[in-house]
Amino acid sequence: MPVLARVIEAAGISTVVVTMMPDLAERIGVPRTVGLEFPFGHTLGHAGDREEQTEVIRDALRVLRDARQPNAVEHLPYEWPDFERWKREWHPSEPAPIIAFLIEQRRRARAGG
Amino acid sequence: MAIDSYKWLPGSFANYYRTLSLQKAEPLPWTPLTKPIEECCFSLVTTAGLYVKGKQPPFDLDGERRNPFWSDPTYRTIPRDVKQEEIGIAHLHINNADLEADVNIALPVHRFLELEAAGEIGSLAPTHYSFMGYQAFPPNTDEWENHYGPEMAAHMKEEGVDAALLTPV
């Protein structure tokens, strides 16, 4: 996503990225970033929670308006209840192919070592 | 406050990202807003792997299953009047259940239509964009940078877009 933000910004369009991994965005370089601790797949909040989604959007628009230099990052204090459940629940029901491959590779390395 | 960017990841993946050596892109492009938010035309971009059912093909997940190191670098255009039931999701790396119920958690078209109606933004552009966030292993976004990203940005310019909200999942 950082690369898409840079391409759009370079075309003369202002951008703001909302992400749960602002540290990566900052290290790779993004014009404007808003970071929050929502689980993967839930960038703007809970499904069906119109108020929460709108609040996050308004925060992003504020950063879009007020940031004064590139690589501006603001962390937002949103909270996502029930961490233990969601730490499992954001994952797909089956591991993605590359994840399955890496897990199997590590298992073999351990068995072989 | 500082949030934990790796909070949701299993320990080994958190360590992978924490220690990943990254080259910062410098200088970063910079386009300041030249008018109030209330007058800006917005476009939305996500990496949730969305497509319009019956009108567009899903992202090529079979190709990714055949070769887990490969991924589909293309994008789909999502119209501003898209309905929830028209949204398809093709993404093997996240739980899609909540997105099936409410696309706005990743591509907030309906929230932006409300902001447009309330006069909080100028307008919502006709077209929005979805990529699929897994981009190869090791990660490779060359196709996004050199082909699909510029093509999308050109389309945004044609539609008079002033600002874009990007929401990776």
C-alpha cells in the first residue's frame, strides 16, 4: 500500500493511509499515515458500526488536512475489545498458501534438525 | 501514545516484520491539499481483494494456490453506487466474514456517500479501487508501482479526484 500512496501522491492527488501497521508505513515511507490497533481486515472498525467507521474517517481527513510534511504519522487511541478472541479470529479459516508452506518448511527443519 | 503495529501477529511473524530491512523511499512525493475538505472530490482504495460479483472476475486465487510465492497484481474498479450484495471478496489472508456483512470496514463507500450528503466532503468520485493485498513472497510491488498504480492514478485524474483514502487490510 505505501507504493500506491506514493504513486497517487506523485500524480498530484493528496493521500492518507489508515493502517494497523503504521510502523511499517513509516519505515517504508508514506506521505500521511493514520495508525490504529484494529485487527486485520477491519481497518475502519466493526462491521455495522457506522459511528465508529465515521469517526475513524473524520480522523483520517483531519490528518489529510493538517499534515505539513511527508511521512506524517498519527497514532489513534481506538480500542478493540476482546483481544484474545480476535487475535485468532482475524485469521482465515485455512492458512493462506504461503503461510501453510512456511509453517511446513519450519516443521520439517525442526524435525530434520 | 504509540500503538503496537504487530499486536495481532503471531510472534514469529511479528519478529519478521520488526526486523525486516526496509529501504525508505526518498524523497517522498508531496501534494498538499489546495482546498477545504468540504470542496474535495475523494476516491477510495483498499487491498481487501474486492470485486463486483457477476461483472468482474475475482482475483486469481487458483494461481496463488498453485504457486504460493505468486500473487495477482491486478485491481478492480468499484462504482460509488455499489450495493453490499454485489461485493465479492477474494483474499486468502484474512477472515472475510465481516467484510461480507459490511464492505465499509475496508472500502467505506456508504460512509462517504453520507459525508457527501452532509456536506462534510465535496463529493465522492464515480470510481473506487480494490487490489488484493498479498503481493508475492518475498514481497514485490513492482507491478503496482510501474503499471497498475499509475493506471489507477490516471483514471482518478480523469475523474477530477483531489484526495484519496487508502485502507490496507
